[in-house]
Amino acid sequence: NAGVMQNPRHLVRRRGQEARLRCSPMKGHSHVYWYRQLPEEGLKFMVYLQKENIIDESGMPKERFSAEFPKEGPSILRIQQVVRGDSAAYFCASSPFTGNTEAFFGQGTRLTVV
Amino acid sequence: DQQVKQNSPSLSVQEGRISILNCDYTNSMFDYFLWYKKYPAEGPTFLISISSIKDKNEDGRFTVFLNKSAKHLSLHIVPSQPGDSAVYFCAASANAGKSTFGDGTTLTVKP
């Protein structure tokens, strides 16, 4: 059973470009979470999605950031018009159900904006 | 407003001794607590959890203690091993929602 797969592992974008980060949850998991880790900081919650629905986006910046988890295919975190401050590690996690359970994390995508 | 705080950025212990990692929280609605371990260039991996209805949960060398009145939890690792060297994150959730993470504590276990 493959774990949570994130790609790409490393992504370099110039300021103003778009970044698309992909996350395939573990098989059978329908709940996906995105977190961001800035240098020397902890994991900051961004968004929680179930299939085709955004459940909690309280951690998402109001502009330029969006996320989706379509019925088919991976979850996508999209950052438009990237700025240097977007440089960070972005982690995706999945869980099989809602409730008190641990989440399984991918290896992350390290975004560098130059 | 940081709801989960790990006040010690780093901790160094000798192999074979006990490691105690601490975590404080402010949100009284939190009812489930987790510890994750993270190696460089990898994602966090789940270690152990505890529900607010308990005050202790043990799994092998790892024990988590919860003091609800103090809004404090701790992770004990005994005996500590060099392979335990990693960043440890405390996390908390309320009503089966998202987990809120602390900033992590870097544990170094010296041989």
C-alpha cells in the first residue's frame, strides 16, 4: 500500500509564475490536509478537503492560493503569482475518516521562488 | 496566537537516558493530542496519541502524559536511542477537526 505521494519533490519558480503541487492520498483515504512549513518554523495548517469539498480553509491566504480535491485524481494546491515569501515546504497528509485519528504525511514539496 | 507551544527548541540527552519533551496548549476545546516525529527532508510520521479522557498512553519506549488542568502534555522516551534523534512535533485537535501543530523540538541523543 503506497503512502501519500507528493510531486514534485522540489519546485523552482520565478516570481509571478504559478506553482502547482500535487498530492495523491493513501489508498482508501478520502480526507486530505495541506500544511506549510516555513524555515525554522512548525507546520501551519492551510486547508482540509474531502472529495470535491473544502471542509476548512481557515489557514489559506485570502489571495493567490487555492486547493481542490476532485472526484478523480490527486489533490492540487495552486499558488498563483508566487512571491519569495511563498518559499517553503508544503506537506500533504491524508486520513481514512474524520475523527480522532492520525494523519499520514507525504514527503513534501519544497518550493523555491527565485 | 499560537495555540500549541513547544517552548524548548532543542533537547540533548545521553543514550540510554530518558528524554522528556514538553508541550503546552491554550485552547480548552482540544480533545485529542498527537506526537509526530520528523527526519530532515521527510514528512512527519505519527508516533503516539492520547484522548482527553485519558491521562497516560504508553507504546513501547514512548509514553505520553496529559495534564488537562495545566493544559500540558509531555512525551517520555526511555531509554533514548541515537535513532530517536529527530524533530518532534506536538499536535492537537478539537471535535475531530484539523490538527494544530507546535513549532517542534529537536532531540539529539548522543551515543
